[in-house]
Amino acid sequence: MRDNHQSWGSYPKAYPQHVHPIRWRHEALPQTERTTSVLPYGNGRSYGDSCQNNGATLLTTHSLRRFISFDHDTGVLRCEGGVLLADILDNFVPQGWFLPVTPGTKHVSIGGAIANDVHGKNHHKAGTFGCHVRTVELLRSTGERITCSPHHHSELFRATIGGLGLTGLIVWADIQLKPITSPLIDKERIRFSGLDEFFDLSNQSNTSFEYTVGWIDCLANQQHTGRGVFIRGNHCADNAQSLTHIPRRTTLTVPFHLPSAVLHSGVIKIFNRVYYHLQPRQLTQARIPYEKFFYPLDTILHWNRLYGTRGFLQYQCVIPSRYEREGIRDLLSVIQQSQQGSFLAVIKTFGAIQSPGLLSFPKPGTTLALDFPFFGEQTLTLLTKLDSLVRETGGAVYPAKDAHMSSEDFQAYFPAWHKIEQLRDPKFSSSFWRRVTRLNTTPQHSTKSESYSLATEKEQAFAHHSLFNNMNQA
Amino acid sequence: MNILIIGATSSIAQETAKCFALEGARLYLAGRNLEKLQAIQGDVFVRGAKQVEAMALDLCLLDQHEHLITTAIHTLGRLDAVLIAHGTLSDQQICEQSVSTTMQELTTNCLSTISLLTILGNYFEEQGKGTIAVISSVAGDRGRQSNYVYGTAKGAVTIFLQGLRNRLTQSGVSVLTVKPGFVDTPMTAYIRKNLLFAKSETIGKHIHQAIKNPRDEVYMPWFWQPIMMLLRSIPECMFKQLKF
Ligand SMILES: Cc1cc2nc3c(=O)[nH]c(=O)nc-3n(C[C@H](O)[C@H](O)[C@H](O)COP(=O)(O)OP(=O)(O)OC[C@H]3O[C@@H](n4cnc5c(N)ncnc54)[C@H](O)[C@@H]3O)c2cc1C
Ligand SMILES: NC(=O)c1ccc[n+]([C@@H]2O[C@H](COP(=O)([O-])OP(=O)(O)OC[C@H]3O[C@@H](n4cnc5c(N)ncnc54)[C@H](OP(=O)(O)O)[C@@H]3O)[C@@H](O)[C@H]2O)c1
């Protein structure tokens, strides 16, 4: 019973009119009224409104969670769209198989991983999740089932990878898993004192390490800008380790939303400083279970409640290689000046492997991800500044984590959006899509502009309303 | 482990099936919808089941039960355990107005189970070992105006199981009565969820455990035991005044 199908950032709040569970893969889509749209909802781990369909219907896939077949010779798994990455790990790590790409949480569905074309710490070696998807079955609102792959219905396939759930319901998919000999990761961590050092470490590590990522202190003063910790790792190659020997980690849960005072910028600044100084100066090595390496946040369930009821905004952008050094530095200095900080600022260089996805977010360059507690207008102003910096460099902002970017910015970041609009199932829409395309994507009236403004106005009024409430609380 | 799961398309039963699959069990699944059965078959097979077979039949067709059970025994070679899980949450108001709906509900939730248990009881008695597990309900512990048709069916199943347990203990067969409280499954899709609702994963896993380590009657989750004890202890003259 997830919190009324809100998104992970609890901002903006959205209220679906209907929630319709899809439980079996042979089931048809619900017959909705002609004017309302539907949107698949995976596990709600997107931060903003890409998994929301305010006032319309969500198709939940929690029970669409079965494996279909597995080929032990090739490592190709066929499974339903609601299967979680955690289900795959639990079942296949003991058999010597791992996810080809994993985001920072394993509580993500296959449908969600494909629809946002998620990336992980091995982007420089493996590309995005979509690079490892062999086939998907799409259920369209006409009742048609289309099996797409790079060879059949390839345009629809490319529109579905990173397609934000708009091309139809992903009923099942074939995923290429990768062989491993141990559930352990050989991890190294190295403290760095500035951005140049980060980029040097990244360049040195990207050939010999499968996984690389950095954490940075985003509130450090001028001379320390960009200091942080570089983390890199490889799957342990020592096959004397038993595959099934995975020490269970206890999980804690945050039972309720914390008061927002905890998030005072001073607290965040101190947290960052202490965290940095706790890191040993020298390179350290450790052999650790994969869960500890990939999913440190998953040990605290509902950690998003730490941000209180008014929620938070995640911000993730990519700056193309040409401008990455200045671009990231500029972003950090704007953040530092604003004194709105993040507990966890993550930095990573993306590689050149191209995803088949038309709307895929990663591109060669450097990505920065931060979360900002929501303080109303000042937070939104900061994000607008960051957006324009990103736009100047020819970069992009990640839709999976966005609740704010303007339609102009979105369309500049993702010129292929027109193509998605053409291939979108006319019955499928989301709060995000209506916001960033400014189209009335409720079925039926796609040509009537008045009904468009009505729909968007309603959402805007709603967004303002919640903003107003939030500011009142603050 | 060879297990026959009757009503295998139930959300709770699917979760129990997954646990057995992980241990490399052999499963025989019975339910009324072939497509659903096939989806579960694929899933448990990938999860590690050594063999998974299925039969589609409406369990209200009592004269098919003998055929189902003999086919399952024949296919798997022998049965170590059976789980009976099918059921429908009767609409009390419709039942009050319709004799035929009431009889239908009693057939689904009680008579079909009693018919299956009669055949299975003899099989396990002769075998001299094994576990018979049935999902009854806390609703069978006391009749209430809001759902006494369903409650009657479950109550009768609970009493039948008590008798069967009493009879089969001598032969080394264990009989498990599972009494879940509210569980979030399609059966309760239209009921507003509250803190008392458990997940089908949790209940499914508990059932797996209770089959592996034989128990008699188990409330799931555990807190229903004190709640039901309290509810049963209220004198009837007071209870009849309560509205729930
Ligand atoms: C702690 C944390 C760490 C994260 N780390 C990363 C990271 O490192 N890299 C990264 O890329 N992302 C990361 N994310 C974001 C997350 O991976 C994505 O938002 C992911 O898409 C969420 O999947 P979900 O199953 O929760 O889908 P939802 O959030 O519910 O939905 C996401 C999108 O998928 C669509 N969708 C869902 N199911 C289907 C389906 N069956 N058919 C068609 N469309 C469907 C929805 O319509 C929606 O557009 C992180 C998120 C969290 C909370
Ligand atoms: N959910 C609760 O709160 C709760 C509480 C206490 C006890 N229980 C009991 O738990 C058991 C499992 O239910 P559930 O919660 O898992 O709900 P469920 O998912 O709805 O499962 C019920 C299953 O019974 C099947 N069924 C019904 N009539 C049938 C028939 N005549 N022939 C064959 N199959 C039939 C249904 O098949 P179809 O899928 O084909 O319809 C369905 O798969 C039931 O005995 C129920 O009474 C449930």
C-alpha cells in the first residue's frame, strides 16, 4: 500500500482518479471513458511527475511480476513488466547472473527501468539499461499487442526505450543478463580535493574499472569546490567465493515524515563537511557484498520521508564532454551561492555507448545529481538557473527525476520529443508529458486548444495550490 | 517435496508456490483459468521448481475432484503436501436476498473444500505421512452480520479440519488450518486498506513455513490471535448488539 501512488520525491502531489491494477499478462487494458488517459505505474521510484497522471488513470503493475522463461545458455531472461530488479537479483545472483545495468536502487520495475532507460555506475562500459533489452511486448489501447525489437517495429522499440510509458504498456521484456562468478565487489575509494582531480581519477579508472562514481560536497567553499570521494569497483573474480553466500543486511525504515527543520541548510553543510573529513586520505580497498556497493540507500526504507511532507526535488543533469569541467564548476558555484544543499551529490562521467532510445537521457559527458529539500519559490528559482546553465552547454535534465523543467528547456534538451509524440499511444499520457509538451494529450480533443488550456490550467492551479500550501507550512 | 496446490491462482497461493519453487519442489497446480495457471507455471519453473504441471477446472464441479487428485498423484508420483486456497469473498447483501447465491458461496468456500478433503484425507491416511494445509479465515471464528455467509463457510471448514486433524494425528499426518486476517489481494480490492492489511507475500511465506514445520491452527499475522480471542470471549447477549 504505497502512499497513494505519489512519486518518490512527494512533489508535486498528484491524484489519479482511478487506479487500475493489471495482474495478468493476458488481461486487456481497462475501458476508460473517451476523455481520460492511462499511464503505467511501476514502483513509483521516479522523483517527479513522470510516473503520475493527475486526474486520470494509473495502470499499476505490482502484481504483473512473474518470470516467464530463462535461457541458461545465453542468459536472456523473459519476465513481466512489473518484475523488480530485486526479484531478478534474488533469483539469479545465486545462479551466477547479474543485471547488465543497475540504478542506485533495486526497488525498480523492469517497465520503469526501460521507460526511463536507466543508467548505472557502469555507463562508461555498458551504456544504459535499454542497450540490454532484446524484445518488449507492448499492449496498446487498441488491444493490439506489438512485439518490438531492434529488428521488428524498430521505431516503436526505440521510442519505448526511455519512452516514459507513453507508447503502451510493457507487458514483458527480454533482458540480457551478465555472468558473474561471485556476489562480491572489489571496491576502492579515494578522496579527491577538487574537480580536476575528480576528472583525472575518472579518466584513469574508466578503462580498468567497470563501476565508477563520485560523491561531492556540494556546499564546500570556493577553494574546496568539487572535493569528494571517488568510488570504483569490479566484480570479484575469485570464484572460490560461494555465489549464495550473501550476508543479509538489516533494513531500517523511516516510519513517518520528519519535521522539515532537520533540513536547515546549516545541517546539510555540516553533514557534507563531516562526511568528507571522515573519508580516509589514502586509497582504501575492500571486498564487499554487491548490495552494499550498489544500494546503500536501500537499507533505509522510505528514506524519502526524511524530507518531511513537503518533499524534495531531485535534480540530475548531464553536461556534454566539451564543456564538462566549466559546466560542472558553474553549476556547483550557483548551488553554493544559493546555500541550498544536498546530502548526496553524485557525479559520474558517462561513456560513449549510444542507447537505442530516442529520448534517452545519458550522453557522453558528466552527470551531476542532487536532491534539494523543497523550500518553495527559492528552490524553484535555483532550478531554473541550473536549467539555463545546462541548456547553454547543450546538455539535458533527466525526466525521471524532474518536477520542474520548462517546456522550452525540455524541448531544447530532447529534440526527438516530436517523434515520441507521433508514436505515443493516443490513450496514454502523463502529468510530465502534458507539462513539458504543453499539449493536451487527453484522448479525443487533441486538436482543440481550449480544452488544452483547461487541462493544463487545472494542473497549474493545482501545482500553485500545493506550492502555496507548502510555503504556508514553511 | 511434491505439493498439490488447489486454487493455485490465488495471490496468496502464488507466493507460497514461489517459496516451494526456490527449494526445487515439484508442483501440481489446479485452478479454473488456464492462462493464469500457465503464467504461474512459467514463473515457478524459472524460480527453480523441478517440475510444474497444471490442470484447469472449476472446483465447484465436485465430481471432478477424484480425477484431479488421482491425476496429481499419478503425475508427481506421490504427494507430500497439499494446499487448498481457492475462495470468493461473498457479497453478504446479495446472499441475504438470494438462496441460490448463498448456496453457490457455500459450495465455493466450504463444500468444495470438504469434498477435496474427504478424498485427500484418505490418501494421506493410507500414506501415513504428509501435510494437509487449508486457508480458512478469521471470519470463521465468529458469525457477524456483515459477512456471515462467508463466515459460515470458513467456520465449517475450520471445524471439519479440527475433526480431520483429530483423526489423522494417529497416522502421522499433520493438518494445518491457516487463518489470515485482512490480506491485500484481488479478493479485497474494493475494500479500503488500513494498517490491519497484510501483504500476500508475507502470508504466502508464513504458509510455506507452517507447512514445513507442521502446526495446527495458525493466525496470520499473529496479532489476529489475541484479537479473535477477545472477540470470541464477548457473551452472545452483548455481541448481538454490536454492529460490524
Ligand atoms: C534511491 C534512488 C536511486 C536512483 N538511482 C538511479 C540511477 O542511478 N540511475 C537512474 O537512471 N535512475 C535512478 N533512479 C530513478 C529510477 O531508477 C527510475 O525513476 C525508474 O524508472 C523507476 O522505476 P519504477 O519501476 O519505480 O517506475 P515508476 O517511477 O513507477 O515509473 C517510471 C516510468 O516508467 C513507466 N512505466 C512503469 N512501468 C511501465 C510498464 N510496465 N510499461 C510501460 N511504462 C512503464 C511509467 O509510466 C513512468 O513513465 C533512482 C531512484 C531512486 C529512488
Ligand atoms: N484476502 C483476504 O483478506 C483473505 C482473508 C482471509 C482468508 N482468505 C482466504 O485466502 C484464500 C486465498 O484468497 P486470496 O486472498 O489469495 O484471493 P484471490 O487472489 O482472489 O484468490 C482466490 C482464488 O480462488 C479462485 N477460485 C474461486 N472460485 C473458484 C472455483 N470455483 N474454482 C477454481 N478456483 C476458484 C480464484 O480463481 P480466479 O482467479 O480464476 O477467479 C482465485 O484465484 C481464500 O480461501 C480466501 O477465502 C483471504
